[in-house]
Amino acid sequence: MFKFDPTQYSEDKLCAVKHKDGPMLVLAVAGSGKTYAITHRIAYLTEICGISPEHIVAVSFTNKAARELRQRVAKLIGKEKAARCQLSTFHAMGLEILRKHIDKLGWIKPFAIFGDDDQRRILKNICKDIHLTGPAADPTYLMRFISRVKTHHCSPLDLLPKWNPRRLTYKRIYDDYQSIRQSMNGVDFDDMIALPVELFEQFPDVLRTYEEAWQYLMIDEYQDTNALQFRLVQLLCGHQNNIMVVGDDDQAIYAFRGAESEHILNFPNMFENVEVVKFEYNFRSTRFILDAANAVIEQNETRYAKSLKTEGDDGEHIREFVCPTPEIEADFVVEQIQAQKVARNLQYRDFAILYRTNGQSTLLETALMRSSIPYRIVNSDSFSDKLEIRDLVFYMRTALSPDDELALRRIINTPRRGIGASTLEHIDLVAKSRQISFFEALKLEANGSTLAATARLKLQNFVSIIETFHARFAEKKEMLADTMEQLIEAIHFREYIQSSSNSDVQARIRMENIHKLIRQLRLFERIDGRDLMGFLAKICVEKTAASDDPLADVVTLMTLHSSKGLEFPAVYIIGCEDGLIPHANALERNEPEFLTMNMHDASNPVSATDDDNEADTKKANDPNVSSLAEERRLFYVGMTRAKKYLTLTRSATRRHNNQTEPSLPSRFLADIPEHCIERESATSEAAQRLQRETQAAADNFFAQLHDLFK
């Protein structure tokens, strides 16, 4: 348990831990132990200052960070007190608020949580109704547009230049989407924050209850907040302003998600009497890595003055290699991992390969598989996105609320029940003409006389299953996992999985996913009780990777964006070339920041075609579009993931538009001091093999030519 000893803290950490009232900005460089400071401040407030745990809120951005926060706080003050603190992500916190008060905004409890599939279906129907076709009706783009409107906390018109010919069309789509999702009693991912903001702005009495309850607010990774999250923070701070934000403007890399680094840069101007403390000592990396990272990031002009410091040794030099082709680069990296694993006595889990774009992983996967090296790709496949898991989640949604029309339509023929399209169209007409829900219309027609006897029987069986398990889940007399097991049996879902899988291996994997879902349900119930709505919210908010096992002995592949918050003994950053790091789009758009779509010159409305307008608008939603300053921050983040060994590779050539062209080294490489890095050309078995194969191909060609003219 927590015993406060001032001597165990450095001066900067002690200042943060003992801070009680008023706003504080903690600038924490990479690897400086900011989580340690946050958890010890929570312990100091509860154990030394006597603050009730119910008054303390600490918010992070990832589920992993929130779990770690809860675990560390529990070790300091005990599980019971830690559970009384609000320690969660922004979205989980917002969802908890909505579960208590969403009815004030016109929703009905319980409400549905819409996933990507639900959003796409709604948007496709909207586009069909207004006769919008072609690229402008792309549901993925429209989803991004709607998300940007919400995260920027603005009107759709604010994000589109006045000369855009589809300006009013996109506004109508946004308005229709908002109306439809409420009529269906559902909320999307961004609503989990947008609706609490709306609630607090419309109902000051509700806001006051949270201001009184949540008196001490801590925000981790504050540089990643978007306008919507910032507004929520503003509202919750109230008049007390007991807020501590922790972050690093040098690690602001999520502008494509709407994050605005101005929130941390301008924090001292947004709140009165802000105390600022800097954590500059890195406890992760060697001196050469930190000196190099410092030299790179110092080239950015708009930043807080700070530097990475360490009490550790110099470590090994950073290594930079240039390879003839991307294929050889991939083979070379794999060969280096094999050699370094033996020479340094490392495990595969100690290695990470980072890249700028997802497409760069393909050659790496091929090389790793050829060498029989186990690997995983982070964020490549979310467990909740598995087809069989999505199906069962839709069943749980329907069992929770049979009037959840999107979920009901999804599972009515999964597994197949032979309920045909004409039957569903008839039920749809009945629902609209009588102004009742789709499920009410189902029940009506199942016992009516307008449909054929076989169709009525199929509907009766389906309605019986839904009503039975809706009642059982609502009664909460039995374990949720047991009820779910029996639902799976009732719909013959395991048989469906076996018959719909392409192979026995695939069937076994899908069956194991079902077992994992049941295990998750049992674990959730032990901690949170028989709360099906809570479990559905958890699985929606926590998109956990199926292979997310930190102890698995595999090489980790991920984008630079995904690497933030992680660390590895040995890190390889590949593709260190202009056009990749920094990305080509950042080189094309060398503006200070590119945070909104309203970046065009409206004084020249006829200078672009409709296609150009659409391309510009879509480009604004492209995650690859960022400023040169943010690309530099991204490279800095990648470098500071390495604890001991950092290797930077690039290819001398790369294919563009089916042509091989020379590549320029990343401009960021020139910023690395010479005393920190060793630069050389890659000499690998792959390069030698390519040379031999090229020579053999040339010899064979000339031999055939000789035979032809002999």
C-alpha cells in the first residue's frame, strides 16, 4: 500500500505528485514515467490529502493505457478504492454518462451502439434515397466526413469550402444520418463523446452533478485531444479548474483523427494560473538514441523547449543501411533480426519493425514466412470485427432490445432460416403503414393470415427465440455466459460455423473465437455483474486484437502511428525515404498544420473542377495527409520506441506507377548527429542472391540469343 516518501521522487515528479488544486501542465518526454506520476498523484490525493476516490477522474486514450492505470492504482491504494475512482478512456467515460442520462436527449434505454456496418447501411440507404451515386456516395468517405464534423465540434458547412458544389448535399446527408440513427435509438463511436457534450450544454443541472462529483480531473496524452474532447474537458472542469494534463507536444501525431496540438501548446493561455512542470529524463533509451531523437525534433519550430536526458550509458550506435530494392530491404531486415537475436541473446518479442504505410508490411511478411519467423501485425484484425463475433454481438443486441432494427435485420437470416426478401419487404410495409417497430410487425405477421403458412412458421420460430432470450437476459436470474451458450445452441450457431467455413482449420479458429467471447463474458460478469448492456459497450469500445498477447514470442510489425506508447529492445524503421518518411502528401502540402478541410482559396471558386474539389475534400480525410512538422514528430516517436538498438533502413529505388525510380534518403536522416550513427550499404545474402540471379538471367538470355542466330 501507498506510503508517501518524498525522497523516492525526483524534484519534477514530486512537484506533480503533490499538486492538489488548480491547473497543471506536465510536459513529459518519451519514456519519462508519466504514468508513474499520475498514479502516485492519485494515491497522494486519496491517502494523504483525504480526497474521496469518487472525486477523482483520470482519462487516457487507449484501453491498454486505462487498464494499466487501473492496475497500478489498485496496487497503490487497493482494489476497492481504485474501483471507486473513474479511471477509463474518454469513450468509456462518455458511455457511462449516456447510460444514466441519454433519455434526456430523446433516446430510450437501453440504446444500441452502432458499429461501422450499421453506419454504412444507413448511409447507403440515404444515398439511395437522394439518388446520389459514384465516388461521392462512398460510405467509407461519408463515415469519415461525419466523424470529422463531430470530432471538430462544428457544423458540416464549417468543414467544406463555399465553392464546393456538394456542400449542401453533404450537409443533408449528415442531418439525415443524425436523424435516422436517433430514430433507431442508436449511437455511434463519436456520439459517445458528442452526446455527453450536448447533454451538459443543454442540461446545466446534470453538468453540476458531475462537477460536484468529479472534482479532480487528470488527462493523459493531452496532445491527442480533439475539439470535441477538449469541450468535454472544459465542461467538466467547471469553476474549480482542478485539472492536470500530461502530454508531449513532440508526440502529437494524430491530426488525421482530429487531434489538435494547439490544445497542449495553448494550455497556459486557456486556464488561469497554470503551473508547468517538465519531465525530461528518459528511462527507456540509450544516450545515442536520445541525442539523435533530440536533434531530429529540435528542427520543429512550434514546440515547448525541452530535451531528452538520460543517466544511462551511450549504448550502441544507431545503424543506417541503404539497400538496392525494397525486396532486398525486407530480406536484409529479417536476416539482421536472425543474427541479432543470437548475438544479443534476444527473443523474437524483443523486435519491432515500424513503417509509414500498411502496404510496406507485405514484403516483410513474405520474408518472415520464408525464414519461418513468427510475427504479428498490430491493429491488423480486431477481435470484435471477426464475422462470427459480429454475428453474436448482433444477437446480443437484439436480445437486449428487439427494437434494434439494424441488429434484427442482420441476424434474421443468420444462420439461414429461409425468410425471403419478399417476406421482409411485406413486413417493412406493415411496419411503416402501422407506424410500429420492425419487430412488432414481425410478431404481427407471424400470427396473421396474410402470409403463407410456411413463412408464418419461420417467423414464429425466430420471434420465439428472440422473445425467449430477451426475457432471460432481462431477468438476470442466470449467468450471462450460460444464457449466451444456450442462445448459441438454440440457433445452431456452431453447426452454422462448421458448414460455412472453408476448411477444418478455419472452422476450429472460428469456434475458438466463440469460446473466447464466452470467456470474456464470464470474466466481465465476475467484475461488473450481469450487465449485458455494459458488456456490449465494453466490446464495442475495446477493440482488442485477437492475437494481443504481450508474452507471445513473435516479431511485431506495425505502422509508426500504432507504435506510440510501446517500447522494444530492438527497433527497425524501414523506408526512411522522402515520400514515405516524410510522406509524399506532407511534402506536397507544406502548410503549418492541416487539421480541417477549409484550407482552400475561396476567392477563386472556378479554379477547380468538380473532380478536383472531390479529390481535395477526400484528401483532407486521408490519414496519410499531415504537415511536415507532424511527419517529423512521427519519426521522433518511432526512434524513441527503441531501448537499446535502433536500425534505420531505406531502399535506393522504389516502384512508382509501374516504373522503378531512384529514391531520396529521408531529409530527417541528415539531422542525426554523426557521432550517433553508423551509415553503410546493406550487404546481405539477399543482395548476393539477387546479383547471382540477375547474372544467371543475363547469361541465359545471351545463350538463347546465340542459339537463335547460330
